[in-house]
Amino acid sequence: EHDVILVLDDYHLVDDLDVGRGMAFLLQHLPAQVHVVLSTRADPDLPLARWRVRGELVEIRAADLRFTSDEAAAYLNEATGLRLTPGDVEVLEERTEGWIAALQLAAISLQGRDDVSSFIARFAGNDRYLVDYLVEEVLTHQSEPVREFLLHSAVLDRLTGPICDVVVGRADSREML
């Protein structure tokens, strides 16, 4: 009689059709008090459109997780005590696209700096804390083919399927991207 929440993280790693069909069956036959939270980097092969139309689906997309400019300013100036200018906040919010992990790493990188504005102007994702985070939390969790693709396509300023196909030497770069 109490609500139960089942959380399935990294659902994008499921690559078995039988698992997908079983999950769809399970989700369509759950009791009303059972709720499922799927955390995934890609839309799963489930009848999302049907559930969306029926009002049975709540979606939190990437854009919903990003900080707005006001939220970024509040975090950087109030939570971390950095006291940045509106221009500096705008640059950081733009460069991090409002992602809290990147804003946190930027805030850590700014601690104790004399010329904050200069550092922010140069902040481009190659800061040590940001690189450490990306390696530990992102790259190590990728499959070998994805890491190989990232390594070979990293020389490009702009990523498109056809360009990556040529540089990486494969025919499915669009799908990989």
C-alpha cells in the first residue's frame, strides 16, 4: 500500500533486445504504487511516446538539469563566496553550459587566485580539476570502442558524422556521436 520506487541507473548500457522487451512488459504491468526511474544517456527502446501521451511518463532532460544564468550566479557568488562580476559569471555559465559539476570544478580552480577575471577568460576545459574529473568519472566508464573513437576524433574542431568517418576510419560515426 506504500509507494515503491525502483531506480535503474545507466540503462543506456542495456544492449539485449530480450531485456528491453522484458522491461517494457514489466513497466506496462506494474501496480500503481510502483514507480520506475530510468537514468540513461539515450532514449531507451521503450514505448515512450505512448506513455508520454497517456501522461504516464515524467521526463527530466539535460536542459532541465543545467543551471540558468541566475542559478549559476547564485551558486558561484553565494554558495562558494567567490563574488564574481556578472561578466565573469556569464563567461563561466557559457563555457560550462550550466552543468553544476563543471561550475563546481571552476569554483575550486578559482580559489586563491589573484586575477580571477584573467583565469576565467582562459578557462577552456583544460584545467587540472576538470581534466581529473573527466578522466575519473567519464572516460573510465566508456567502452573501449568509444574511448578509441574519442581519441581519434579529438583532433577535430567540429564533429560531424562524415568528417569523423574519414578521420576515424569507420562508417558509423553519426551513430557514435
